Amino acid sequence: TALALAARLPDLLVAAKRIAANVMLGVHGRRHPGPGETFWQFRPYGSGEPVRQIDWRRSARDDHLYVREREWEASQTVWLWADLSPSMHFRSKLTPVSKDHRAIVLTLALGDLLAAAGERIGLLGASDPILARNAADRLAATLATAAPATTHRPDPRALRRFSDVVLFSDFLDPAAEVEATLDAILRTGARAHLVQVIDPIEETFPYAGRTEFIDPESGARHVVGRAEQYRDDYHARLAALRQRLQTIARRLDWSFLVHRTDRPATEPLLALHARLADRQNSLGLNAGRAA
């Protein structure tokens, strides 16, 4: 429920900031030169460059010519979305946290990292993008009051071309629904990063003998006499789902990764930071060529 989520958020925010701080120690800044208004640094003038780029005031201090470089400022926004639908509440005995717990922590931690790098971030369908050092705190406050409609299914209407959207979900909805959501994101021109957050028991399927399965979305119950008979078919279906998502991501220049909740949260954060940095650098190079 919303009240239960609000009660957990302070602890989740603390965990997210601790994880973000650990990741920040191992990454570098994403600033680079290009067209913009913010001064970055002076550098020596190079032969063949336009004379108009010389900063004569700085050059007058000594016998060298200098160019004033500005930091590239892209109209890029990174949108974040955590799936908080009933299936994400699941937690087995093989992991200390539920899927929604990990999805929220990853959302807030990535928000903290991006805010520290000077990025504009927003919660998809729930908030406007913001540029602030305390963005993670503000994202947590928004999550505490977000309507279920915004946390059970991503709303792509706010997405624009050149923006990025990071989706944390188990992606275990019917394939047609998942692909319809991805198709709606594709039409906006945004680039998506899909992170499948999954419980380890959902990968291993260790069930045997008489087992009752409950659909967390509908509450439907299904009892089988020998659950182990379903293992191979289950593994094949899960592999097919991942292959389909990987194929879509590769074809569209998106990204897809799997994160098990019994693994450190720093692993997907490092991967996401690298992929977002690659995206930003690519846009910067293209903007520099256009200038």
C-alpha cells in the first residue's frame, strides 16, 4: 500500500545514498567540451582553429594564446521508473530484499548519481524533471505520494527525443503488454535502458512435489502435483523472454541487463552509469561536429 511504501522510504533512501556513494568512488565525471554557456576551462590555441575562439584577455597574461572552452549542455533528461506492481512485492528465502525494495533503491541511487553529475532527472509519469543536488530526496518524496497508475505501468507521454528512460521491472507481464509499452517509448524517440529485477528463486525454479502457485496480480491459485515437471518449460520461457528483450534492445541501440536481488546493488548501477555516459559522450561529439 501507499502508506507502507511511505514508511519504508526513509530507510530505502539511506540505503540508496550509501550505494551511490560507493559507486561514485569508482566512476569519473561526465563533463566534456562543446557548445554551451557554462565556462569549463582554458586550453592552448591550436593551429588552424578559428581566430574568433581565442580569449584575448586570458592570452594577454603571457606569451601564449588560449581558447575558452565551455561545457557542453545537452537538452537531455534522464527519466526513472520503478515497477511497484504486486508481482514486485515478491521475496523468497534466497534473498534479503523484495524486488520492489531493490527497484526503489536502484531508482533513488541512480537519481543521486545523476544529480551529482548535474543531470536533469524525473520520475516518469509522476514528476517534472529537476536539476538539483537533493534530487534523490525529492524523488523519494514523490514516490511516497505517487498514484498506483504511475508505478504499475510506465507512462511515456513526457518522453522526448534524445532523453533517456531507465525502467526497473521484472518484465513478467504478458509479452504483448510489455512490447506495447516499449513500442510507445520507441515512438517518442527516447532511448530506454531495461533492468530486469528478479528474485533468484524465479531463475532457479527449485520447486518439487506438490506446490501451490499464486498469481500476485489476480490472486489466482494453481496447484500442481509435481512442480519439477514444469522446470524445463519454465526455464525455456524465461530464456525466450530475455532473448526477446535483448534483441529489441540491441536493434534499437537500447540496453538490457538482468539483476538478481541476491547480488550487490552496485553492479547494475555501475553498468547503467557507463551506458548513460556513453550516450552522453555520443551526443556531445555529434553536437561538437554540428557546431
